[in-house]
Amino acid sequence: MSLIAVGTMAFDAIETPFGKVNQIVGGSATYVAYAASNFVQPIQQVSIVGFDFPQEEMDSLTKRGVQLDGVVVVPDKKSFFWSGRYHMDMNSRDTLVTDLNVLADFDPVLPESYRDAEFVMLGNLHPIIQKKVIEQMKVRPKLIAMDTMNFWMESAMPELEEVLKMVDVLMINDSEARQLSGQFSLVKAAKTIMNMGPKYLIIKKGEHGALLFHEDKVFFAPALPLEDVFDPTGAGDTFAGGFMGHIARTKDISFENMKTAIIVGSAMASYCVEKFGPERLKEITAEDIHTRIEQFVNLVNFDIELV
Amino acid sequence: MSLIAVGTMAFDAIETPFGKVNQIVGGSATYVAYAASNFVQPIQQVSIVGFDFPQEEMDSLTKRGVQLDGVVVVPDKKSFFWSGRYHMDMNSRDTLVTDLNVLADFDPVLPESYRDAEFVMLGNLHPIIQKKVIEQMKVRPKLIAMDTMNFWMESAMPELEEVLKMVDVLMINDSEARQLSGQFSLVKAAKTIMNMGPKYLIIKKGEHGALLFHEDKVFFAPALPLEDVFDPTGAGDTFAGGFMGHIARTKDISFENMKTAIIVGSAMASYCVEKFGPERLKEITAEDIHTRIEQFVNLVNFDIELV
């Protein structure tokens, strides 16, 4: 019941209205691993880092059941670096710097021990890379989920269309869903996108929650209203990690169970934003997670007594 | 178990990306009455109109159990007129024209038969008018809810602060909550605003749903994801009407029942936006309302099985 997490492991420099860090560990696969490892182990990590990626971070992941056989360490190059600044509403951000560094050479080869994993989470990467990973699997995994972004829609749409046909779940944000579909209405966007391949579509709306679409069904999970969103970096990947962690743990890929998985993902994301980088994710316990999921139950639970 | 609805009855000219109407009946009290009368009768309407307000509209309201004793008809003036244009996202709009007309003289006197109503909905009006209505009640109603807007925060803040101390429920949108409290975080904004008087605060977020705050509790109701939002005019007042209609019908002002009331209000608002003005609200049946409330149940309902 292992889960493959493909994505970046990186350094971020982040500026929010609440503070600033010049170098903190980040990257999509890092967040996925920290979130998912609460629910399922091993996590089979696929990534690339430079000589500067901290050994203590590797050790911290290993201790959580994250296998690093699929993580290439390039001895003479730096790790991927991203720098961004958030505005007051925290839903918009400016990218200040993107230094690809090792990422320019990323051509993942799955270790033999990964190739029969049942669950795969493809972080936001060039669709050609995402496709290559899928093609290395010995048997079709039970569930393949992927993230992507507007950049690939603009620069690699044919390749993106190809990989979309190969996955089960697409997770994107609302503006990406609108761009990918050419539809403003998210309901119409969902229909268009599901015709492109994925049977399940998750549209992430940041502080406004997330929608899960499947056939003619829709489920909505709110974001937890928080006093402060300290740093939203990685919240989407943490959501993905919680989602796939729950699915891999339960091995149940029904729509009903995906609803629960979205709540689990939302709970994990609500912790992620409380501190810079993945710091908060490293601290929380199983009990913390239970407590927060209970808060979600209370947040949306109501009795209905019809007229 | 009557419900007083105080507010405007007006004409609107509306332009949306989907169409345009030059003159359609609108006004906060109109929408509240059309929504609430599905759940409770009589609705005791308090408003002012000009010579031009259509008799057929009055008849349509009367047939739904809306009492018009409190609606002043001014024979030599025109009804309040508002004109606005919506943008693609439908969450923002430009006001093009505001002709107060009869509204400039609005000084409501409650008919004797209204003065022992148990439930009062104060639409968005000058806070002095809202206060005058409350002062005319013989006994303190079980629940007084009010709407307001940024205009009064800027032009009549002391009067607004006074009336806030007299009501139980305040319903405003997210930007108004931020302006009223001086807090960006809605959780913090809610705490500040509840310290100003209202024990319950509903923050409306349009297509992103609504939050109910009370003491340290919070409840979230999504908006129904719709293929098309045709015209959002009146959605907030329709929400208020559904909310207060449910409360007045059940006579239960507990937090638990307010959750249900918010779902009812959201269901009514989701119908309102399907056509221009209150047109859709005039068509729907009790069965339609049940069906839509069931959709809300399915939209947010999930099973949780903890780790």
C-alpha cells in the first residue's frame, strides 16, 4: 500500500504580511511526504536535489517512513529555489525568483522497488516528466493523481493533454480550471476537464475551500476559518498529501471515500499555513489531526428538518 | 409567529454578462418577502413606494401572505431606483444610478397590528431608520436581524454602533465585515463585531458561501456550485428571507437551528440568481425547495473514519 510522491524538493524564500524567511525547505514532494506519512508508509519519494539540501531534512523524512531511493542528489549543483511574496489576501502571490538549478536535469528513473506502488501522486512538473513516471509502472496503479499549473497549459498543452488521459484525479486551483477549460463557471469547467481524461477533478479555492467533481456529483469541503493564515506556501501540496495518504491507507477509491480524503487533506492544509514552510507539519501529532478533523465536522454539520 | 420585513421595494436596471433588463421589480424587502413567505405567513412588510410601483406586484405579494399595511404609497413621487452592472466574476458590481425618490422621505410607522411581531428583519437602510423600527415594537421581539453596508460605516458610524447594540443577528458580506472591524482575518473580524452588540454574525461570501459565528462557534454553509449565475441581485436579501423565514416558522433561535436556517437561506439564494430579479423566486414550489436543500446535504455530507 505504498504511495509514490513525485515532485520537487527545494528551498523557498517567502515573504508574507506576517514575516519573511530567506531559506526554508520546500517543494511539492516535501509537502506531500510530510502530510501523507501521517496516514501511510512507506512514501516512495521521487525527486532531485543539489549538494546543498540538508541531510537533517533527509533524516527527518526517513524517520517518517519516506523512502529516498528515488531522490537523486546532484553533487555539483544547487537545489531548486523559489522565492515569492504574498499579498494581504494570501490568495495571490508574486513569484520573485525561480532558479531551476538541478530541476533542469530532472529525468526521474523509478527504483525497481517503487514500480508496483498502488498509489501515485504526481506533483506539478512538466507533463512529459509526469508521463514518464506513469510509463515506468509495472502495473497500472489503483489511483494516479496529478497537479499541474497554468505555465504548462501555455507552454506544453499537447503534452499536458496526453498525460491528462492517463490519470484518475486532477487537482488544480480555480483559475487553472478556468484556463484549462476555457469556461468561467466551475461547474461547466469541471465537465469540460473530465472529458479530457480525469474521472475525478478537485478544484482548490484556497481559503474558500475545495470542490470534488465526479460524473454528475459534486462535493464541497470548506477551508477552516483561521485567525491567521501565516504562510500559504505548500498548502495545496499538503492537501494533496493528506488526500492521497487517506486514500492509500484505506485503499478505497470510491467517491464517498474521496469526500473523506478531501476533509483529511483540508485538515492537513489548515495546519500547514500556520507556520512558515513545512514547520508546522513536522510538529503535529495524530491527536492534533483528529482534533482538526472534528472541527471540520462541526463546521459543516447540520440537521435538516424540511418544511 | 409573524415576521416583519423592513426595507426597500424598488425598481432595478441590471446588466450582467448574460443579459440586461431596464426595469424589474427589486428592493431588499421584496426579496425578503418572496423568500420568507415560503416558510411563514404573514410577512408584515414595511416599505415605501411611488405611484409607479405595479399593483400586480402588490397583489402577487398579498397572495403569498405578505401584509402591506406598512407599505406607504406616495402618489406624486417615483419608487426608489437602482441600476448596476456586474462583472464576469459576479462578486463585484458597479452602481450606475441610485435615484432615492420616495426613499428620501422614508420614516416608517409600524401599523398597530405589527407591533407584537416576534421576528424582525431590518434590511439595509439608514441605521436611524432601523433603530426607529425597533423602538416601535411593544415587546422585544424574539430575534432581530439586520443588514447594513459600507456606506453607513462611512457616513453614520455612531448611529450604526447604536443600532448594532439593539439587534441579535448582523448579516453583512466579507468586505463589510473587514471594514466594520478593521480586521482582515474574518475570524478576528467576527470577534470584534460580536463585541459591538450582535450575538450572532453571518458573513456572506457570495459564491463562496456564508459563515455563522456565535461565541466561539463557527458554522460554514457553501453556496451551491451552479452552471450559471445569471443575476446575483437580491441574493443576499433572499438569503436573509430564507434564514428568517425558517427561524420564524420553527421559533427556535438556537445556534443549531440557525445552521439549518443558513442552509435554507442558501438554497433560496441559489434559486434567486437563476433569473433576473425575483422572477425565479415567484416560480419555485415547496418541492423545489426540498430538492435543493437535499442538494446541499449531498454537497457537504461526508462520513469520517478517523485514523
